[in-house]
Amino acid sequence: MKIAVIQGPNLNMLGVREQHIYGGMTLEQIHEQLSNAAAQNGVEIEFFQSNFEGEIVDRVQECLGTVDGIMINPAAYSHTSIAIRDALAAVNMPVVEVHISNIYKREEFRQKSITAASTTGVITGFGGFGYHLGLIALIQMLNEIKA
Ligand code: DQA
């Protein structure tokens, strides 16, 4: 089983940016923990981060036929990107959207995710641990498809 983890803009700044909201872990540390959990479950992960919307669209499209599922934090593009939403709909595979912060507790403009409508489900507000929850959810969904 192979999954793509796709991280949107400014997530490369985790550990530095607004630590009271996003915590102190760097993206590398989150990915390391995720790699360990994935290895224990026999899952292979391809990691990707970009600050550019079109690169994220390209990366989502590349998932077709190369991975079984996607875990994505589109970050600020969650609230604006019809292009990423359409790309996720196009590849038509299990997708978990993760937000580190609880977007419903934040500014009004963050409370709507445009991309979420093209995902299987959303995990929001559990900090870096949300990626772990997302991995478990994806494994479960992919196993259900196989069964
Ligand atoms: C975020 C929430 C977004 O509103 C914000 O723009 C981010 C990160 C989160 O993980 O909590 O960059 O997606």
C-alpha cells in the first residue's frame, strides 16, 4: 500500500511559524513520525510540500495510478482553491484532508474548506498528531476497498 502526503504553503515553516497555533514540531519531525508509523503498518509514503498551487495540482494528478490514497493539508489553499478541489475529484481515490489547527475555532475565512468536498473526510484540530490519525483512517479505508 502506497500513499502520498501532500503539504501546502507555509507548512515548510512549521516549528517557526505561529507556534501557539501550529505547535513546535517541524515538518521534518512530523514526517519522521509518520514514516515510522507507516513502516510499522507496511505502508510506503511519498512526501511532498509546495508553496505553489499549480505544483500541488500537478502532484495530485501524478497520484493517479501511482499511489492508493492521498493525505493532504492544502493549508491556505483549502479556503481558496477550486483547482486543487477539482484535481482531488479527478483522481477519484481515498483522500484525507488534515488541518493541524481546528479551523472551526479560527477566523471566519478559515472555517470553510473548498477542497474538503473532494475528500473522504477531514481531521482538524489535533496538532501534528492529526497526520497519524489521517494515516490510520486511510489504511482503514484502503483495507475496506480491498476486502
Ligand atoms: C492549516 C489551516 C489553514 O487555515 C492555514 O492557512 C494553514 C494551516 C492547518 O493545518 O491548521 O496554513 O491548514
